[in-house]
Amino acid sequence: MLLLLIEMSEEAIQNYIDKIEDLKEDINLDKPLILKAINIPNLMTNPTEYLKTIAFDYYESKTPEQKEAIEIGEAEAKQIIKKYVKS
């Protein structure tokens, strides 16, 4: 992973940091809603399905720009995993 970061320009790295900071702000604004929305019995019954549902609902509530940032992050993560994780 370190080699990937070295290959990236400083500007690209700063852009990722800026996007992460923007997402942190969005998440912090949504924290009260997220905590209020957690259904502990459902979480304990089927944690995987419950978290998938919460994640999907959260994603659907975002603006197109935020969705694009999420999709970019997921694509980058998949490329990094493919490059560095041996199956």
C-alpha cells in the first residue's frame, strides 16, 4: 500500500484527504439520526443483514456528489485489495 501512495501525486493525496474530511463532516452531522435509528433487537438477530440495510438506506439518503465519492472510494478499495491481497 505504501508503494501506491508514493506513486500518487501530492495533489491526488490531498484530494483524497479532502474527500475523507468532507465525508467525516457528513457523518458527524448524521450521527444523531444514525444512533436514533439503530434497532438493537434487529441488530442482534441478524447483524449482517441489518447493517446492509442501514448502509443502503444511508447511501440512498446522500446527494449525487456524495454517492459518487462513495463509489470512487469503493472502486479504489477494490483495486488496492486486488493488488495487495493474494487469494
